[in-house]
Amino acid sequence: MAEIKRIRVIEGVSMPLVFFGSYQVSKKEVLKSVLTASLENGITGFDTSPSYGNQDVFGEMLKACTEELSINREKIFLTGKVDGWQMCRSNGNVEKYVDSQMKVLKVDYLDLILIHWPFERYLFNTWKCLENIYSKGKVKTIGLCNVNKRVLNKLIEQDIEVKPQVIQNEISPLRTAEDEVSYFQNQGIVVEAYSPLCRMMPDVKNSKTLFSIANKYQKSIPQVILRWHIQRGIVPIFTSSKPERIADNIEIFDFELTENEVLEINKMNTNYKIFPESYGCPGF
């Protein structure tokens, strides 16, 4: 199994440069095939959430695949999330939900736990609970999803002991989020991108800019986009139900975009989001 390079998160903890996301992949046989393909192609980073409705099957299939391929748990970087309803129902005391995730995922620790949507009313209490879980060693790192600079600063200004170590936002050629990304990275926070290909929407799929760059390097448009993320220091999380697509998408370490090409892709930005902020945290 080829080893994908890693990026440092905190002292003693690093994550792979590319992740497989489990969103909308729930059939056992499909999960088995795509997890096998991921692992065989060196992908050891996996993103999950209770709201995806498949953590139990995912945990079962990941355990089966790693055992079949003789891959130790320490090689895997596994992400879980705290969902909004869990924050609300427990007033931020979410430890039991984190414990439940570890049980269904069949692990005794998570490499990363993220607050999925930052419901303002419960954010501070939830974060303090995550700090406690972190201090116990149940999770190696903690962070946030779907946040902007204002939300991050509001949290940091409160009485917290651990600053977010990872932020996962929607980032793609149609939402480059340059100011946000730079700000978070300057804070020493690792940035992850979900929906990194923007679901290959027409403005992406038919982009003359991306087509030209892909033709130059004899690569696909998804490969160019994933390479663009990595060269920006962003960790992309892609998903697919096709093993062959996973094998293709990881072929991104044998070429390098020029600085000008990165800038040309940046110019595609329209601030388009598949999941608007108000979807999960209205008014925040």
C-alpha cells in the first residue's frame, strides 16, 4: 500500500492529505468495495457523521477491510462529528454521543471530532465538553465545521483552553474562500474541504480554465481540482461509490500546478455554496 503524505495538525498528530468521505454511501457491499479501493490506493483518512446514517455499517466494513489488508488502527485517521440535534438535546454535554460513535465505528478513540454545525446557543458548552473528552484521550484532535472568521473569533474570545485544531468548510473552485482559508491557516489551524469538486456542476465540469489545465497535464478535471486544494494547503474530502473513481482521484501526486494556474482556478470563485450557512445554523 502506497503511503499518502501527511500534514501536521498538532505535535504528535498528522493527517493524510486526502480523505474519503462517507456521505451518501450506505450500502454494505458498496462501502466494502470503496473502502477496499481507498485503502489499496493509500487513502487512510475517513470522514463520518451520525447524520449520514451509516456509521454502523461504515465501522463494520472498515474493520473488515483493515483486517483483510492487515492495516493497523494507528494507520487510520478517523473523523467523527457532533451533530446539531445532539448539541441541543444535551445542552452541549455530548460525551455520550461521542462514546456512541466510537462504539458503532468499532474503535476506542477518534483521531478527530468536529462540531458539525455551530449552533450558537450550544457552541461554548459543546466546545468545553470536547475539551474534556480531548483531555481524556478519547479524541486526538478537535475542531469545527461550517464556520467563518466571526464564529471562530467569538469562540476563541471565550474561556476556552484548546483552540480549534481543524476547520472543515465547503471549499471548491466555485467557493475558494481565500480570506477564510488564509486566516485559519495563519492561526495554525488545518483546513479541510468538503464537496471539493462542487459535485462536478456544469460551471465546473464545463470550465475552459479547468479543461485547459487538465489537457496540459493529461489529467482529469477532478484530479486538477484535488491537486489545486493540496497546493493551497487544504485537505480535500471526496466521496464516490465507484472504486475506479477513487483510484483515479488519488493520481494527483505526479504533477504540480504552476502558481499562475492556481490563481486562474481561484478566479472561478462565485461564492457559491451547496450547503448555505443558514441550513444548519440560521442567523448565526
